Amino acid sequence: MRHFSLRNRGEGVRPGELAPTLIWLVTAAVLAFAVVYPSVVLILNSFKTPAGYGLENYLSVLRDRGIAASVWNSARVVLPSTLFSTALGVFLAWAVVRTDVPGKGLWRSLLAIPYLIPPFIGAIAWTFLLGPVGTFNELYMALTGSPDPLVNIYSLGGMVFVMTIYRYAVPYVVVLPAMRKVNAAVEEAARVSGAGPWRTLRDITLPLLTPSILGATLLVFMFILADFGVSAVLGAPNRIYLVTTQIYAIINRPDLPGNLQLASAYSLLLAVFGVAGLALYNRVLAAQKYVVVGGKGGSVQPTHLGGARWGLFAVLALVFAVTTLAPILATLTTAFTKTFGLPFGPDNLTTRNFARLLTIRNISRAFRNSLFLSAASALIVTVTALAVAYVAIRGGIRRFWGVRLMQTMVTVPYAVPGTIIALAMILAFAQPLPLTGLRLYGTIWILLVAYAARFMNLGYNNISGAIAQIDSSLEEASRCAGASHLRAFSTIMLPLLKPSLYSSFFLVVAPTLSEITLSSLLWSVGNETIGTVVFSTQEEGKILLTASLAVILITVVVVINYLVRYLSRGDMGI
């Protein structure tokens, strides 16, 4: 099979052979514009001072007590949240795959629901329960006569609790497929030798799953470190800042000299942890070949817990009630409440909160903007990711220029916090673009560029996995019959990739619809998004409107995610 390349060796080039090169150049230009240019501008600004270029911004970051406090707060939230999320996710994956707990098929899907709900929406939902006038605290004060609420959700402990709830689903979804593939005969041998179910889990199952668990832990660490929504919702009332919200605060302080340059230096220090986490995660993935798996593992009988299986059933029911049922019911009842603070019942029931959404101009405009941005960014991501993934897998690293660089540009933006991406976009596009004179800042287009850069990795991972599973001999046969690369791709690969392309499209649509981190820094009047409207109404204390918006957003995102699962034919592992 003759690979195409950028070098013209003197032979005549047919249009069908030239097209892949042109597509590759366009793809490179898109990624350079959306990723490379903003990144270079961010790096340069981190060294920029009134006197020229130097390390003063980095020295200021290291000396600033407020920044040091935000780093300490992040450590106190990120580390325990990561450990708790991983432990809970792995335990639940084991329970629904390797035991005979009743209803395990139903639990497998129910326990994955938090994976589908945006964490900042989950944080808002928990304020309806554990806020100062939340349902739980009101009930406690009514029963005990205490003037003070029992639980303070607006705290570091509240952040750890909420982040654990909405991030345990990451290790759950990651470890669950690996748990299915572990050769259960090894576990059965341990049981025959007299080991109980808990010792078998500790000494056999968990060591075999170590690479998957480590990979899931790194993913959770990166997600929680990059979180903005939960820390903004639960930290703002008591002025508790984590690294992401501290960067947000610095960016929004025009009275601070060189605030954007200071934020750039702080951002790059934080980005080091994200990139390091990504590098470690890739190494862990490469090490997964050492896991003992067997294709017939699922045929072995699961671990029999005896009477303890009903105890485990109760534990799963409690986890589902706390992580999913309680916050969703609290949001629903709040959305249908006439007067917040009064007991929910027939006299305090209304649908007017949803009707009001249709009459508020910026809300309807935000829905239109988010639908446009999610669809457009999903299309850009799908097309660009397809080009990069196809060339990386089929074109050959050595025969096509810049493949590794392109892969890096696709994956790195997803590994660093969204506040850093937003800051890079502000610095890059606040001034008119060279040559063209176009200015993206203050328009909806800067949001589109940021969304495409941020979520490119979602489409790339999905599409590259699908391409790797298709036998290259199909295209080779078409090439031997005289078809060009472009024709072989369009007639052979494209039809086979359609399900993955559809699922990649909706895989990007779901998070962009509810995106808050980028949008909170890049939105402008007339260019609001659903996420910024929900965030604004929550900050303004419009509880009933916030709840009704949250109900709509949760419904839409969950439906889209299950559509992705259907299109990917259950390959999500749940």
C-alpha cells in the first residue's frame, strides 16, 4: 500500500491523491488557530512585565498568600475526593460485576447516572438539600428546635462530598469493563482454596486490576483538579478559593496591575500538574497489557455472598439514594414549588417556574446559543478528530508530517483546567487578529473556538478506537483495485465509521450544552449560554428559576448521553 505524504516526488498527482494532503493542511491550520496560537500567547504573557520579559510574575505567584491558600485548599479537596471517588467506584464495579447481588443488571445502569449529570448542576442540587434553608437542614431545625443548620454544604467538606458523589462514576465506568475481563477462574481458585469473598477481592481481584485502577485514579485527579463549577457554587458564599476559582478571581480583577499576566503564570504552574497527569495516564494505559484477562471470564459463576448479598443490595440502594435520587428529587420539588421555604405539598405546587423561563429573553437566547455552539463545536470536533485519528492510525507516523504534534494538540487542552483554556482565548483574541483584523473577543465565535479546542479529545478517543478496530486490508483491497485514498476512505471506511461518528458528535454535544468553566469567562451580553444563565440565577439567589433550569438541563444531558450509549452499541461499558 503506497502511503501519501506531503512530498511530491515528481510524479503526476491525481485529485484523489492530492485531496488527503489538502485536508491534512486544513486540519493542521484549524488546530494551530484553536490550540497552538492561544497557547503561545499564554506562555509569552506569563513572562510579560511592564519592564519587558522576566520571571517576576512567577515570583509574585509564589509569594502571594492568597494563591498559596488556594493551593492548600485544593490539596485538601482534590486528594481526599480522588481517594474516596476511586474507592467507591471500584467497590461498586466489583459489586455489580463479580457478585450475585440481586438486580445487578439494573444497578449497573443506575449507579452510572452521576456520570451523566454535570457536577456544577449536582452542586446546585445539593444546595437545595443541605443549604442553610435546604430541605434536610429545615427538617432538622424543625425537629430539634435548633436555630442553626446541621450541615454546612458551603465548605471544603461540602466540596469533597459533592465531588466524590459526581466523580466516583469515572472509576466506576473505567474499571467496570476491565472487571468483566478479569479471568474469574483465578478468583474461583482462591475461593476453592478457602479464601472468603473479601480476601479474594483484596488479594486477587484488586492486584489484577491495578493498572485500570491507577488510570481511573489519574483521570479523577485531573477532573477534580480542573473543576470550576463545584468550587464556585460551594466556595463563593464563604470566599473559599481553589486554584481554578482563584485564577477566575484574578482574571476578573482589572484593578490589579498585570492581572492577566499574573493569572497566566499561575495557570501554567497549574497546567504542569494536568500535563503530568496525562503523561502518567498514558503510561498506565501502556502497562495494562500486564493485566491477567481471559475471554471466558464472564462464564464463571460470580462470587456467592449468601445472606450478605441482601446487605450489599441495601448498600447499593443507599448509594443510589444519596448520589442520585435525593438531589434529583430535591431539584424537582424545588422547581415545582410556589414559595421556597414552605413545605412542599398541593398548596405549594406550581408549574409557573417553567412557564417563566419562556418569558425571560436572555434564557431563551441562552438556549439558542448553547444549541448552536454545541452542534457547531461537535461538528468541528468530529471532522477534525476524524482527520487526525485516520492519519495517525492509517497514514503512518513517519510518512506524514506532524502527526505526533497534532495528537498532542488534540489531547492536551482536555488535560488542563478550562480556566486556563479560557484565559488563553482571552489573551489571544482580545486584540484584532493579525492580517485579518477580526476580533473574536466579545462574540459568540470565541466560545466556539474554545469549545472545539477543549473537547477535541472526546471525539478523537472515540473515533481512533473505532478506526483501530477496522481491518486495514479492506482499504488495501480497494487501493489495489485502483481507487484513490479519498475514494477508498469514502466508500470503505466512512460507512463503517458512521456509528462512531454519530456517537462522537453527541459525545461532544452533551458537555458543551452544560459547559460552565469556559463560558463563565468568555460570555458576553447577547452571547449567554445555558451554563452561564444557571450559574447567574444561582448567584443572584433566584432559587426557583435555578431549579427549573437545572431540571431541563439534567433531562437533556441524560437523554443525549443515553443516545450516545445507544449509538455506540453499549460500548460505554454500562
